Amino acid sequence: MKSTLLLSLFLFSSLALAQTGRVIYGEDNRHDVFESTNSMHVELARSTAAMIKTTSVVKQGGGLSQVRGPSLEDRGMCPTERFIKQSTAANCSGFIVSDKYLVTAGHCIKTQADCDSYSWVFDYKVDHATQSMVVVEDASVYTCKKILDRSLESTSMNDYAVIELDRSVANRRPLQFRTSGQIAVGEELSLIHI
């Protein structure tokens, strides 16, 4: 089967899933970026960003910022769960589609107040399985300037938002997404999410 990289980043909402009753079943074969042996996936992951409360991104000096958030363990998950020590600071994720435009889910960012309250953090990832603290370069942290377009409709099942970032994103490839057609039944998918 041909493998298709689906960069929806879970742009389908829980509302849409609840209405359709659709669930993805199968083996849990998720991998952290550091575990990936697929260079294309690693490169595409660089074009994704985590939506994190601006108050959770703390400048450390030396051009670095620490992203603060509770781990899954802190949230009461069973100690045998995968990724148990990792930070859960991200609320949603998105991907760049041009130099300073990012696409995310419409249920993630609804108002200008949401836009103003969150930062978009690229390179939000760990370097080993038990890493709890995430540190990124200040240059990887962007803010939302404004919402350009947004839809969250149960009838059409549209769930997207297009936002303008505070500045152009350097050294990351804008991603393309499907505008027509359907994914074939049984086709393998790769999801990049945060």
C-alpha cells in the first residue's frame, strides 16, 4: 500500500468524531521525533507547531525558552502509559502553509482573545523517552497576529482556522494539504501531531 502523510494534525474535531462515531483502531505505533528513521517525517515535523499558553513559555536567557506543563503522570495517568514523563503543555497543533500563515483546527482557536493568549512553538519535542522538560530556541516561538479565516460547522464537518503569525517562519518548509478527493479505504497514513 502507498503510504500517505496526512498532515491534518487532528484537524477533525472531537465533535465531528462524536457525530459520526468514527474511531481509528489498530496498533499503537506512535513514535517520538527522535525515534523516527524516516527523514521525510522528521523534516515535515519541523513545519508543525504546538499551541501553548504564552504564560507557559518562559525565557531562560541565552536565546532559550523553557516550555512548562504537567506530565501525563502529573495528570494522574497510569505509570505504565507511554510518554508518561513528557510535558503536556500543548493544547493543539498546527502547520505552516506559507512564510507566516499557519493552519490549525477551528475548535482550537475561536476568538482574537485565544489568538492573543497562545504562542506557537516549533521544535516542541523531546530528545529521549523520559525527558520531562522541553527547551526551545526563542526563535522557535511565534505569536498569533490575527485569525484570517475560521470554520467549525457540524453540518459540513469543517474544522479549521488559518492564522497569521507575528513574523515569517524561517528555515521550515510550508506544507501542502489535500483540497479534493478522498483517502482510499485501507491506505496507510502517517500522522504528525503534538
